[in-house]
Amino acid sequence: MGQPATEATAEGAAGDAWPALVQPSRELARRVSGGLEVTLYWRADDDSTSVQIRQRESDEALLFPVAPEHALDAFYHPFAHLPAGPQESP
């Protein structure tokens, strides 16, 4: 998922070059701060953006969607953009 899309070809039965499938998610930016790795992704098929937060020490990760107009802010301030979880009743 985190790999940039690459252009490749595959040989067809008749020797024609066919375009290979391109990964739908593209990494736009990545940064590391305080043991956390934050990555911003974009999907070409539906023009959506998402942010992944990964704790490098434990390799635990959380991936969540963000509105494209908030993608850069979510990249720099991911915890402010976490989706609200289910609220418990008192």
C-alpha cells in the first residue's frame, strides 16, 4: 500500500505490451517524529486521501480517511483528525 505507483508492462500472447495494473494508493508524504511515522496517501480511483500513523517500535498502525481539503493539515496534525469512535453511555 505504501509503495509509489510504478509504470510497468507485461508481454501478451501476441507479443504486445499490455500496461500492468497500477496500485490504487500512492504515498504523497511521509515523516517521522517522536517514534511515530505519519504517511499521507491518495487513491486515484476515487480521489480519496487517508493518513496512516505507525508506531515504529511496536509496528502498530492506524489508517483513517480524511477529506482531501484537510489532507495536509491531517498529515501534520493527525491526532486532531482521528475519526470519533463510538461513545459510551454513562
